[in-house]
Amino acid sequence: MIEVGLIIARLLHYATTITLAGLSLFPLYAFAGAEPEVLSHWRQRWLLWTAVAALLSGLCWFAFTAANMSGSMNDLADVETVWAVVHDTGFGHVWTLRMLLAVLTVGVAAWGIRSKAAAHRLNWMMPLLAALLLTSLAGTGHAQIEEGWAGVIHVVAVAAHLLAAGAWLGGLIPLALILHRYLGTDLNVGPKDMDRILMRFSGTGYIAVATLIGSGLVNSWFLVGSLSGLNTPYGQILLGKLALFGGMLALAVANRFWLVPSMRNVRTDAAEELAMWSARLRNHVLGEQVLGWMVLLAVSILGTMQPAVVGP
């Protein structure tokens, strides 16, 4: 029961921090000019709720981690046990710093909602805080196994992996909203603007995918070691994660080379045809999201398992 709770808590925290990063970073690469006001208001509200969810899920993660270390949920009522996890473990040290960062992020997000001026001043701050909260997850997992330069390389690879996932998977959420609403008058995004957004997101996607593949290979070298490691339970779940990633990549390729060009070739006065292609693209984006959350589930399970390179 504790292990299942730990997996769920990890999944929720990974999902919320990746979403927070995606929502924060999206305007930096998706818009050539100003962000549509309607989308900005929507994003500001969701930044706050996602930051709160990241904080709460982080607290749940700690609770189940501490229970897993002590062997019982009842030990969470013991101050000495909780203090030992916080003070005497590497996870506790990193977790404390990350929760302080999460509290700061919630405060900044709440401040940004209060006024347009505050939101404008925080355009650089929220992406920075969200990126730090996401990449700091590298200090809570298997990347701590190695020491010296090997440990540094592994942590950097995991951090790059997480940031790329945030830019791609997290960015799919505001992209799906735009695809759902851009034909309406309230969003003030026409076909030409939509085309620019899709192309800019696609360009970022190339960088994100290349980073995910490169950093994934480095991580696999440290955690699997050899092809024989793929025959272990850890290796089998890793292969499942790679299959899900392949599905996401296939949908992204179809978007870039089939659906986006088809939308571009539709006449501006053919509203029904444009809506049809937009709906197809939106469904593909939602499909990428579903596969992405399944990838995060696999990551959450792998984080509770012994790496294949360590052996049974």
C-alpha cells in the first residue's frame, strides 16, 4: 500500500511540475509578439493552481517516502522519525529546498494574478522558478548513485531530460487550448497566427526531442549499463517507456508533416474544413498528452525500483 501511494505521489508531482514548467515556458517560444490576452489570463490562473498542486503533491511524496523508509504510515506521527528523514537523508535535504522553492513559486503566481502590471514584471520570474523546481528533481532520484564527475554528468543529463519534457509535454496543454478556441473571436488568433505558433512549437519540439534522446541515452548507460540489463524488471519497464515515447514521436511527426501542412493549405474562408483539420490536430495533441502521462507513470515506477546496473 505504501509503495503504491509513493508511485501515485511521484506521478502527481512529476505531472504538476512538468505542467507548471510547460505553462511558464510556452509564451517564450510560441509567440513572436504579445501573448493573446485571453490566453494570458487563463495561463495565470492555471499557473497558480498548478503551483499549489506541485506543493501539495510534494508534501505527499515526502509522507510516503518517509513511511517507506520507516515501514509504516503511523511513524509519520513521530517527530523524531520525520526529522531523521529531513535531516539525515539526501532526499530530505533536496526535498526541503524544493518545497521552499515551491512555496515561493505559489507566492509569485498569486502575485501575478493580482494585476496585469505584476504579471508583466513576472514574465521572466515564473519560467525561472518553474524550471528550477522541475530540474531540481534530478537531485531526488537514482542520479545520486554515482560520485565525482560521473555523478555530475548524470545529474545534468537528468535535469536536461526533465526540462525538455517540460517544454514539450507541458507545452502541449496551452497548445491544445489554442487549437480548441482559436477559431473563436475571443482568442484573437487567426490562421496565419496559428501557423506561426505551430511552427515555433514544432521548432522547440525538435530541440526537446533531441535533448530527450541524448540525455536518455546517458541515463540508460548509468542505470542499465548493457543490453542484458533490459531483461531485468527495470529494463522491461524502461522498454515500455521507450515504446510510449515512440508513440508520442509518431503523433508529433504526423502533426508536423501532415496535419499542419493540411491546415495551411485550407482557404481562409473554408471555416468548416479548417475546423475539421484543427479538431484532428487537437486530438493528436491530446493523444500525445495521454501517452506522456503514461510515460510519467513508468518513470514514477522506475524511481521506486533498483536500477538494472546495480543487479538483483
